[in-house]
Amino acid sequence: MFEQYFPIFVLVTVVTIMALGMLVLSHLLGRKKGTKRKLMPYECGIEPEEDARQRFPVKFYLVALMFIVFDIEVVFLYPWAVIYKQLALFGLIEMGIFILILMVGYVYILKKGALKWE
Amino acid sequence: MNTLFYSLVLLAGILLVVAYLTWLERKFAGRMQSRIGPQRVGKPWGLLQPIADGAKLLVKEDIIPQATDKTAYNLAPIVVILATTLVFVTIPLGKSVVLVDLNVGVLFILAISSLALIGIFMAGWGSANKYAILSAMRGVNQLISYEIPLVLACLVPVILAGSMKLSSIVLAQSKVWFIFYPFLGQIAFLIFLVSALAEANRIPFDITEAESELIAGYTVEYSGMKFAFLWLAEYIHLLAVSLVGSILFLGGWNGPWLPSGLWLALKTLLLFLLILWIRWSLVRIRLDQILALSWKVLFPLSLATLILAGGWSFIF
């Protein structure tokens, strides 16, 4: 059963070896002369102030939350699509109801203003 | 043994093709702006330019800035290139020219190609640079927003063909290509193209790179071969997008007279040139506009297209 996935592991191995090999090769070939300024974070020549990792607006996380909800629901549509022709009318109505429920959630986040970024 | 040989050829082929796609882009960009483009290295049309670039990047100094998170920083280029290359496992490059024709092909491609976003975030976070982190945050937001319309647009061919296997999808298009289904095909293809452009961080959605405000985004702190990997991965992604687009909507290798592989290559090239054309004619849009386009326009539209596809498949 898992035999059909074997080539994926072969390609993973090949690509990883290639990538690692080229990185090591470039590390060996390239000159190594790090000065203090060269090893500073690049901010257009201005001395960096404070830590780069600072707090971010919550809007970014809100998008991630919405993504998780909707993406999981969308993945449910894939098995449905594959056997759609066998399900016929039942499948169409069933999925109509599913998408309707999805839209209720969508309208809710729209009304709550989660999609306002201005 | 056969698998190993095919994998090696595939990898070498991808790298070679992608190298020349970068050449094509530079040449194309030059012509669009009334320049000649690369022409010095390699006598006719600067054909050796990508090889010279590769050699140059290979011997460049590998700078690892002090503040970086070493693990994430060093691992990111490998993750990105792995995620973008792995997609080609199940993409057929012609009639029965494929490593493994998975029965969950479309799902596999969508799942693996979105892993690149983890690499992008690792690169941005690991760099410990304000520009890089801003770019990574924007990138993640944009990529996950366009994931949903993309997945829904790819569902339309799956419904019409009744299979997630790419070869079956091509077979289902042997009479009519999916893009020629009235309304349904064109809208689905448009949604696919727009979301694919956003997933590939191309103009008009290249807010993650935004040279004029974020310098180069998450690649700021990278140099030498690691930079080359991040940069190559973008073009590998574009190649995959063009290939998948022509398989899902443009009939794959179906076409009269010419051999199957050539048809697929022609369609892929056409789609790639279209993406280049878009890049060099449009401007960049703001992040809130990008997100609004995805959540307020493409998401409802793609759900409507899905219901339309269901109805079509039910009636005919």
C-alpha cells in the first residue's frame, strides 16, 4: 500500500543531498572574512536598535485563525468532489447545506469586522 | 534503481529549465523596457548567463550574521527548495512520464507546495532583521489567505473529472479542455491564476519582497548559495504553477499532431510568459488590498464556482 509513496522518499533524499552538498561546497569555496559590521543585521547602514522580533498587530493572527477554520472545511470538499458523480443529487444537496453553514460563519466574521484592515 | 535514475534526471532537468527561465525573464523584462537584457556572457543572446550566475553565487562568501537563529536560518533554504521540488513527484511531464501517479495527486501538490511557507517564515524569523520579519509576517498572511481560493479553484477540475489523479484529469479533457466550459472554466482558471500568482509572491502580490520598502524581504540576510536557493525556489514554484495550470485547465498534453510532451511544454511556456507579462506590466498593491481581494472577492466567488461546477456535473 505504501509502495506508491516510495519514490517521494527517494526524491526527498536526492534533493536534500543535492542541497546540502551545494551548501557545503559553497561554504568551502567562498572566502570567509567576517568583519564586525558585516555580521550586523542589515538595515541600510543604520545601527540597529532594539530586538528585531517585536510584537505584531493582532490582525495578522486573526487571518491565521480564519484560515485554519476555512481551510479545514475546504479540505472536506475533496473526498466529496471525487465521488460526486456517484452521489448525484444527494451530493449536491448535502454540499449545498455544508456550504450554507460555511457562509453563515463567513457572514458572521464579515459583520464582526474581522475583515477590516484599514 | 529506475526511480533513483528518474529522480536524478528530474532534479537536473528542473534546475536546468529553471536556470533558463530566469534568463528568459531577464530577456523578457529587458525587451518590455526597451533594453536588450543579458547579452555579454555566451555569444548569441547571452545564453550562458544563468551558468555564470550560478558559478558566481557558488564562490560568494557565506555570511551568517551574528544575531541570526542559526538552525532556522541555515535550514530555511533547504526547506523551501525541498517543498517546491517535491511537487514534481506527481506532475506528469507527458503521457505516462511521471515518477508516481498518485491517486491523491492534486491534494498532494497543494499540501506540499504550501509547506514552502514554513521555510519562508523560518528564513524571516531566523534572520532577526526587521525587514525580514515584516516580510515573513506579510508573506505568511498573504499565502494562507490565497490558499483557500486556490484549493477551491483546483476542486473544479476534480469535480469535472471525478478524480484527483492528474493523468485522469488530463484524460477527462481529451474532448474539451476545462477552460472552455462556459463561464465555469474561465472563472475557475482566473481564480486559479490570481491565487497562484499570490502564492508565488509575484507582482501584483509581491508585498513580501517589495524592493522599495523592505529591500528584499526575507532574503535580506542571505548571501551566496543560500540566497540562490531561495531565489531558485521561487522560479521552481512558478514552473510548477505553470505546469499544474496547464494540466488542470488547458488540457495537459492533449492536442493534435505534435507529441504529447511538446504540447504540455508549449502550454507551460505560454502560461509562464503570461505570468511574466503580468509581472512587467502591473504595479504592486497594498497588503490590505491583497487580503481584501482574497477574502471578500475570491473566496465567495470560488464557492459560487464550486456550486456551479456541481450543478454542471449533475446536469451533463
